[in-house]
Amino acid sequence: MSEFKQTFNSSLGKKLIMALTGLFLCTFLIVHLGGNLLLFKNDQGFAFNSYANFLTHFPPIEVIAYLLYLAIIVHAVYALVITIKNRRARPVGYAVHNKSDASWSSKNMGLLGSILLLFIVIHMGDFWFTYKYNNILGFKEYRTNLATNETTVSDYKPEIADFERSISTENNVEIVRVKDLHARIQHSFSYWWYVAFYVIAMGAVSFHLLHGFQSAFHTLGWVHKKYKPIIYFFGTWLFAVIIPVCFALMPIIYYIKSL
């Protein structure tokens, strides 16, 4: 076995892979949140529907998306492998349990990760899979007067079965026809139990990243005392507070609007 394989098959190697895939997923969360914030625009889904179409039809983004799916699978599999190995190494619990300085989130990363994996499967099935492979979504037509910048919206029925999106200009009016994922979001977030599960999952994201973000830097050896406060600040306030809260607000606001 080569030295490279030995390194990545070792306990430390597995943790390195966990750290790298975890930080990659953290980067994705920032980008994903930026796109989802378009849901707060009062434009009847125009910006978000255009964004969704761009994500699923721009080749470089599609490549990154498949790398993301791979990172999720690798991160989950290696987490399971490490957990099983740790339990086999100590199959019998200690007779005396001493108080540990470890945080609640660090002790429950497996539980938090399981909740997130379930959420990802449901979330992608409801939105990504439906958008890409189920022909149940309708279409919207947005007409923007280029002189006044006023936009009107109406339902659109494509003349061909494989229609995805079109942009044209007629008499100084831009016409955009696009698949209406925004309507799917409105529908899903009108159910209280779905919103509740979404909010719980965002709580899991918060606690998972509260430990995971900082742990990744420790695993990589980037723990210089000069930068440790910066890592702690971003891990706590950006990834454990701001990002989960912003994601959680989306279904809550849409549910309130549906009442």
C-alpha cells in the first residue's frame, strides 16, 4: 500500500477528509444562503426562479453541484466509519463517568449529522429532484417594461414538452418564461409540520457547525493563537447563528404568509 493510501486510511487521514469536505460544505452554505435570500424579494418569484434555472443549466455550476453531492456522501460515510471504529475501540463503557469539558454539540455530532442527512434527502427530493425530473411544476411568464422597469407576471403553458426557459424582447418589453420553483416552495412551506422539521434541522445545523467548523481547523493544524479568535468568531456567529437563523426564517415567513 502506498504512503498516500496509508495516510488516508488511517484515523488521522479519515479526519482530514472529514475536515476538508466539511469546510467545502460550509462554503456551499454561504453561497446557497445568498441565492435563497432572493426569496425575500417582492417580485413574485422572478429573481429566485431565474436563479434556480441558472443553477441547473450552467455547466460549471452543475459540475460543482455533483462535487457537492460527492462531498456530502463522503462526509457522511467517513463520519459513520469513524463513529463505528471509536465504539469498537471501547465496546464497554467506563464504570465511572467523569465530567468532560466537551460541549453538548461535540458529544452529539452523530445525532446532529443523522438529522441533517435526513433533512438533505427530504429537501433535495422536494425541490431539486422535483425541479429536475418531475414534470409537475408550472411555468411563469415575467414581462418587464424596459422603459419603466415595471414587471407583470402570469402563468405560462409551454408549447413543447421539454421547454425549460426562454428570454426574448418585444416592443421594448423583456419576456422571461421560466419554471416556477417558487410556487413549490410556497406550497411546501404552507404545512406547519414541514416548517417545524425545517426549523429543527436548522437547529441541528447550528449545533453541528458550532463544533464542526472549529474542529476542522484543529484537524488541519490551523490553530495558531493569532487566528484562533477569528476562527471561533466565524464558527460561532456566522455558521452557528447567522446562517441557520436566516435559513430558518424562510419557511417561517412563508408559512405566516400562507395563513
